[in-house]
Amino acid sequence: MAADTATPSAQFDAAPLTRAATMRDVAELAQVSIASVSRVLNGLGVTSDATRQRVMDAVDQLRYVPHFGARSLSTSRIDTIGVILPDLFGEFFSELIRGMDLAARGHGQHLIISSSHDDAKDTLAAVRSMSGRVDGVIFLSPHVAAANLATEFAGRMPVLLMNAGAADAGRPAIVIDNHGGAVEAVQHLIATGRRRIAHIRGAAGNTEADTRAAGYLAALGGQEPVLVEGDFSQASGHRAATQLMALPEPPDAVFAANDMMAVGALLAFQEAGVRCPQDIAVVGFDDVPIAALVRPALTTMRVNIAEIGRRGVERLIRMVQAGQNAQPADTFCEVVRPVLVERQSTAAASTAAVNKG
């Protein structure tokens, strides 16, 4: 085999392969050693600019895709991150994945994304399927105890938890202050003069739904609680609003556990001729993109979903890079504080009363 000294950007003359290219094929076409190809692709050791260019030209011509399993033998990394979400549908998860993808690409990483379908068995099966294929896992599930996940995968790979139950697990985590955000949402409605505030809660048994409902109850003061069930979907928000309008004493405000249920409630009120905010005020949670586009624009608790996704990926990358050198401080639970975004759906009751005329 020729020495690794040929000129850069040389044009190769090779018959197209009828099978997947290997590292040996790249080495032969570039006229360098397999070790040189490995060094270039893994960014290890010292190679000349000419050698690096020949290798990359051969990779492009052969459409070579590195075998990550073999690569991990020398680097101990696969440059791939696993993400397990309870669902892949909806604006919240779209925004979360968008933030994760931007961060991953910025660091030369790949994502493998799977859904647990809010089922404990499916969740554990998804994580097991990623073992050996990813450097670490970002895990969000409101139905599986964080401690169980930590026990299942302790010592195998870095795991970053992103769910409301993660704070008590003593594991690396990013969580939203769901209780505090719910309290602020209800206090905002009280400050606008609302005196009968209902809550459309998320699915029963969902830790985020339970925590937001608890925040709602804590903030009511002397008001009588009015709770109706939802499941975080727009349709469930529509059904819940219909139930509220049928009450002998309908509420004058609604705090929905997420924006999609709030949007469903707004649609139900509009269809029934109930004006928002004149007759009823509505607050959501999350600040998904559609919250600013509906009319009236939705007041909500912003958590900057894409930013949370970005921070999650970047934190997991740091955990992977630290490896056995990770410090106890790396296991802290980062709490994200929601921020109230006031829009048209919660104009003050005094203003709404004037507008009725």
C-alpha cells in the first residue's frame, strides 16, 4: 500500500461497489492505511491535511457510513443520544425534539427517538433496545418512577431524567416547577377579579397533571375548587369546557393544565357564544406556538420547551464526556421556573365588564 503522502483532493478512479463500503475500501481507495482512516474519522492522533482530504474524498465517493459498534471499540463513544418520550404527537413534543435536534447537530451528535406510549413496559423495553446503540439516554415519562429507571440502568450509561417525579431520585434531572407555575397562573386570575376559577386537569396518575392540580388547589384561597378531567389533548379541553358551561353556576375563569386543552376550551366557548375574556378568562401552561396565534391570544405559563430540549442534550453530552470522572455536582436536579405570559384571554374582569356593554 502506498505511503500516506499523496496530494489532497485527488480524483479517484474506482468501480462503484455493489455492497456497503467498509473502512478497508476507504483505505484502499484513498491509498492510506486503515489506521489512518480510523484516525481521521475518529478525530484521534495526528494526520496530515493531505491524508485527511484523501480519506474524506474516498468517504464521499464510496458513501461510507461508519460502523458505530466497531467505532465504539476504540473511542468508547457512538456519538448518538437516545431520547424516550411518552408521545411523539403534539406541539409540546415537536418543540422539545426541535431543541434537542439543534443541540445534537451543533455537537456532531445523532438522535434516536422512541415513544413509551405512556406504558411502563414499553418504556423499559425502549430503553433496553437502546443499550449499546447510544452513549446516553434522555428519559421523559410521567408514569414510570425515576428511581426504577435509575436502578435498571445504573452503571450502564448516563441517564438524564426530564419528568416531574425526578426531583426525589437523586439522579441528574431537568424538571419544570409545575406546582409553582400553577400557583402563579391561578393567582393571576384572582388578581384580574375572577372569583370562580375552574381547573381542567391532565390525565389521572400523570405526575405533571397531579402537581399542577395541587398548585391550583393551593392557590385558590377561600374559593370553592371546580375540577374537570382532561388528558392533555385539545379534544378533552373542548369536552371539559362543555361540562363547565352546563354547571348551574359556571366559572368565570379556567386554568387548563396545558395549552392544547386551553385551546380546546376556547373553541368550545366560542361555539357556545361565551365570550373570552368578557364572560370567562382562560390560562394555559407551556406556551406552545399556537398559544400566541389563537384569538383571543392565550395567556399561559411559558417554559421555553425548545430551550429545555437543548439544555437536556447539552447536559447529557457533558455527562458522557465526563464518564467515570463525573462529579457529585453533575447529578443535581435543575428546576425550570415557568414565566407568566399575559395575553388577551385574561383581560381584567373590570375591563371585561365594560366591554360587555
